[in-house]
Amino acid sequence: MIMKKQEQISKNSNILQQNDHMRNLENLELTIHSISRPFPRILRVRGKINTNQPDLWEKPNLAVRLELSHATHSARISRVYTIRSFNLDTHEVEIDLIEHEDESPAMKWVHSAEVGSTIQIIGPRPHFVPDFEEKKHVLMFADETALPALYSILQHWQNNIAADIFVESHDANICEYLPNQENVQIHLLQRAHQNQAGKMGLLLKAAYQFHHTDHITVWAACERNEARAIRKFFLDEKLMDKKDVMVTGYWNLGLSSTILDQVRLEYYQKHLDAGKTLESFDDLDMLV
């Protein structure tokens, strides 16, 4: 039964190699130069890639898919992570992983990885960033899993843009992870150690305090159910334009990433079968 499930996952994963998904992406080898722990629950992998398109890797909030199957000697398994930074001179990338207790494929890989070892990555895929063109006030809502995306976006920040950023974490010092920018206020929403991430609704409560939403734009990345609720609040209750509400869910409370990826692949296949493309694929429309 387990073998059949793994075969099905591998079969569904094949759609990730098709042209619709692979457009403008590189399949590269990442050679690990160092593994560090800048914060208690963050493992940072720094490594070099041999890209022929370095300009693609300079943009903010880029996602890559780590091919974990070879590293963990299992059926085809991959995970998506955000590039924290890219060094144009050395072609080094930094990828931060939030450490959790269960030995997931990603945790197995990073706990066993060694300097000099390699892993295949596919990317970079640009994810959304706040629209700076209209000079609107930016509201950002993020949990720990979105810290690399926040860091990357803030590194490319426009100085004349004001923002309020709400970060949920149990780590009292986690805001030190983020670079300071003029006109950007960072607010820590600290949960107790025993409280589970994504369960307290702290980011949603922070969103509820904004009664007037004229001339603002929203960016959020967190647990899927909370992300969906934040999007619903700004779109349905505050009637904001969809282009000003950029929300994604990185993980699902009570659901493993393996199962979530399987559901996502099946949903994406149905999306393609309906004649649609990746550009119109909205992950939060997938109800799990």
C-alpha cells in the first residue's frame, strides 16, 4: 500500500517537469558550503549554484524546489523553499529552513547534509511582492516560515514606501532576523512556547484592526487557513481590489507537507486538464 502511494506521488510529480511548470526555470546542482543556526529554530544552508542566468536570481522572493528524493533515498519527494539571498559575485544562495520536531523529508535531509554534498534544485520562480508603483501603504502578515521571503523583500525595499509588518513567533528576538528600513515598522506577535504556530489566529486578529483600507496594499504568507481568512477579510469585508491583496499559505495545520503536496499536484493536474495554465493557478482555492 505504501509502495503504491509512493508510486502515485512520483507519477503526479512528473507534471512538474512539463513545460507549463518549467518555463524559465533552471535545474541546477547546489553544492553546500556551510550549514549554520542563526536562530534557535532556523537552519541556514549556504551553497553555490552554477547558473547561466544570474540576473534571474537577484530578484526578491524567489522560490526553489529542493529535490529531496536522492538525498533521503526515497520515492520522488521535493519541497519548495524561498531563497533568502543570492550573491551575484559568488553565485552563493542562502536557504533557511524552520526546524520542527518530526523528521520530515526536509528535516532528514538538512540534519544529514554535510559541507561539500550536493542537492538538485529547480528555480527560481518569482513569488509576489508588494506593488510599490502606486506608493500605497503596505501591510504585511507573516509567520516564521515566511521570514526568508520578508528578508528578501526588505532587501529590495523602496525607501519612500511605508509599511507595517506583523510577525508571529514564540522567539522574542526573531525580528532581529529582518533588516531595518526607513518608514517600515515591524511588530512582533509573540505566542507562548506551548501554543502551536498557526493556531492562535494572531495574524488574523492583527488584520482585523485595520478598519480603513483606502490606499493600502496587503501581503501575507502563513498557515493556509489563516491566510485564507486574511484574504477573505480584505477582499469580501473590506472590498479591496484583488490586485492589492497578495496572500499565500505555505503550510497547513494538522496536515503533513507530503499529503499537502500530493493534493496540490492532483489539483494542478485537474487545472491543466481544464485547459488552464500556471498563471491562473491559485493555491488558496484548493480546499484542504
